[in-house]
Amino acid sequence: MRLVSMLSKVCKNSPTAACALTVPPACWYRQPAAAGLRDPQVHGPARYWLNVQGSFTRALQQRCQQSFQVEVASEGFALPRVEEARKLNIPWRQQAWIREVRLCGDGQPWVLARTVIPLACLQGPGRQLRNLGNRPLGAYLFSHRQWHRGPLETGLCKGTHSGQPRLARRSLFHTRRQGRQHSLMVCEYLLPQLYCGAERT
Ligand SMILES: C=C(O[C@@H]1C=C(C(=O)O)C=C[C@H]1O)C(=O)O
């Protein structure tokens, strides 16, 4: 118990140094305005990032002065969260390929991304999705014209410490194969360093 409270103190004082950055649970809203009623930051400097319509990777690369990197935190078969399975319309007991990465600009983590790829998307050309490694998923999705993105949702992260993500966005990407639609889900959690000038140092 004492250890837990000590750790949470360390996290509050120096979040990015002392705590592993993790993808938090979030409440999702179809309209940014609805999320903005709960957290005005949705309408502030984060708004641009919550609304990027094309490749998010590309937008981040354009923001970099020196380098852009994808760091893989974890990648492999695992069970999706119940809400993710419902959104993807797959059984929640069915494993999916789950990829969590840090998108880093100029040496700093800017975004945590979690992608849930159901088994059906991994067939045929989708096999490549298991071998992305440090290559950005966006480069794959936006260079294969059979994929198109559905509407963006805005997420408010629950119970996170300072330095951890508070705002997020997510969308489904759809493709058709053999007459059936298949979808994967990309969630992007914005770290304050990306949009808060004061917190960037
Ligand atoms: C979906 C995109 O891909 C980005 C790259 C990701 C990855 O490599 O895992 C994850 C989320 C995205 O921000 C995009 O660029 O829009």
C-alpha cells in the first residue's frame, strides 16, 4: 500500500520519467463538441490534432524539425477490450493482432497509438500488417487504396496523471475482400508535449 502511494507521488512529480506511458481507458464521443463540453482543451491547441483527416503520421512528420520515429511498445495476439470488440463487431473472446506504439518527434513521445486488427484483416495482403515493426501503419493504410477511414471520434481519457494522455482520437479503417467488409481500429492518444507549448520542455 505504501509502495503504491510512493509510486503515485513519483508519477505526479515526474510523469514521463518515472512512469511507463500507457494507453488509458477513455470515454468516446462522436462529436468533438460533445467532448468539449466535458474538457475545453478539445477546443484549444489540441483541436488541430484531433481533427487531422489525412495520415496522422504524415502530419506528425511535418511537425518534426529533426526526426520522426515509431517505437513499438508491444505487438502480438491478445484479447481486445470488450468495448473495442463491440465497436469492431467481433466476438470479445476472439484474439486480435494488437499493436501499441509511441510516435516520437524530435526524440520525444508525442502520441501513443493502439491498433486492434481482427483476424479477418490479416488474411491475404493483410498478412503484411503483422510485420510492420517500426514502419508506420499509416504509411501502409494510406498507400493501399482499398482502405478507407470512417468518422473520427474524440476520446477523453480517464484518470490520468499529468504528462499522460488526456485526449484521444480513434477511427475504423475499412476494406473489402471477397465481397465482405473488414475493419480495424486505430486509436491515437495525444501526449501534452504535442500540443502544450508550456509542457514541451
Ligand atoms: C493510422 C495512421 O497510422 C499511425 C501509425 C501507427 C502505427 O504505426 O502503429 C498508429 C497510429 C497512427 O497514428 C496514420 O498515420 O494516420
